[in-house]
Amino acid sequence: MNRPLPAVRLRVPTHEDAVAWHRLFADPEVMEFYGGKAAALADYEELTARQRRHDAERGFCLWTMLDESGEVIGFTGAQPWRPDWGPVGEVEIGWRLGRAHWGKGYVTAAAKETLERVRAAGVPGVVAMVRAGNERSVAVTRRLGMQPAETYTHPVLNEPAHCFRLTFD
């Protein structure tokens, strides 16, 4: 039996959200599949600024995720795939959530909202890149109806990175 998804709100990231993301992602468990440690605050400041530009130019970005009380709990959204390997030229959906909020359905709820928004922005489909072993993210791709597609070798880590796809009808 499926439980109802929690209420979640997505907003364009503010400059202050960089501080919240930096704090939330300082947890090694959260960052296990993203290099093991949080990036520098300046990196999150650049990331939030880039997301504001993406939203203004494309109508979508990595949005700040807020729980029912309005607390910043992570991000979910979509952006063009940036590396020069993998699904070049495609739009990637992604998420990252503070450890205290895992297992409550926030990412699934926010990712479903993201799919609606990117589809409304005219994006024909999305990909999700998931490192081998990241079963929590694989489970989210399944709940979104994404299908396994290509597997790429991560050029730095020399390990598999799995690409999941969803094409909008």
C-alpha cells in the first residue's frame, strides 16, 4: 500500500540557500555518491546563482526544496547536463536531500513536481545519472517511471555511472 507523498514546495534558490545547502550537505552520508564531502560554500553560491539564471532562461532549474514548515531540506530539479561525457546535450533531473529528511517521500514528491514543470517548459524528456550502488536514487528513478538506458564510465572515478531515461509522450 502506497503512503501519500508529503507536501513539499519548490522555489528558485536564493543566495541564502547556498548556506543552507552547504550545511545540509556537510554530512558524509549525504555526500557518499558526490565525492564524500560538501563543496566549499563558494561553490554552492555559484551553483545557486547558476540555477537562478537557468530558471530565468529556461523555466526550470535545481529548485530549493522546502518541507511543510518552510524549512530548506535540499534541492530537486533539472538542468542541462554539464560534463563533456555521458548524456551530453540532455536535461538531467537530480536531487539531494539532508539526511534527517530521508525516507519520508520528499524527493519523490519534489521530483514528480519537477517532471511536470520541465514538461510544461517544453523539454521532451529527462535523464538521471546515478552512480553504481546508489540504490536510494535508483528507487526514485523507478517511482518516476524512468527506465535504465546507457551506462557510462565516470572519467575520474573509473566506475559505472548509470543513465535512466524518461521521454514525455
